[in-house]
Amino acid sequence: MIDQRKQAVSVRLGESDLRNIKRLAQRLGVRDSEILRYAVKAMLARMAPLCDEAVHGRHLLPVLVECGDDLIRHFELDTYRLESLINEGASADARVERDDVALLAMSGLREQYLVMRMKEGAVAAVDAAPRGRSLRHYLYEKYVYRLAEREPNCEAAAASAV
């Protein structure tokens, strides 16, 4: 029998975060703890592939591209740590190139620097779209959509990743 009881967890939050949680809870007419549970569940759902130890390589790119800036900045993930996170345990054809991991790590930097690096790396289609969108497009085209072209059964999975 699995124990399904909830457990209390102690979390240290800054004054402004607590104040905003209380304001949000009051406005929604719920308890503070409901706001925190929602936040945790939403974050876990958004980052579910990172919870699955069987997911490696290019299969992690959608979650890292979508959550990347926040995730990379908050946890101070550098290129070395990101490469390890993405490619450790990945098969050769699922690995993400080091230069692309570096672009992902730099996604929180100023737009001009990132575009300059993408152009230096001979990225063909760098358009005038905002930084996150062009990096997102580049990585999806190179790693996610490429998967759908080689594996016909994965077309639906690649389409749902967008």
C-alpha cells in the first residue's frame, strides 16, 4: 500500500514573494498553501522530461528551450553543466552539439551577442525575430523536427513539442 498523505515542507521565501503569494491567494479566494501547491505542480508538469532519467539528448531540448532562460539563470547552469545534463547517457545520434549547448546556455544574454554567436557558427536562418524565438526555431529545426523526418512514428511527438 502506498502512503498518499501530504507532507509538510519548509521553504524559505523572500518577503516580496510571500507578499505576492498572499495577494494572489486573497484575490483568488484560496489559501496561501493552494498557491504554492499550484506553483509546484505547474513547474513539475512543465519540466516533466527532466524528472524522467530515461530522457536524454535532443529529447530534452523542448523543455530546456521553453524553460531555458528561467532555469539557466536561477540554477546558474553553465555550458559544461548543461552539456552534462543533456548529453550524459544519450546515444550518439541523440546528442546535441557542444556549440548548440553553448547557445542555449547563452540564451539569457543580450540579444545582439547571441545573434552574433549564431551567425559565427554558420547558422543559416537567423532572422530578425526576438532572441528566444530564433534560438528556439534553430534548435527545434535541427534536433526536434529532424527526429520526425527520420522516425515516421514520432511525427505526432515532434508536433506536440511545439
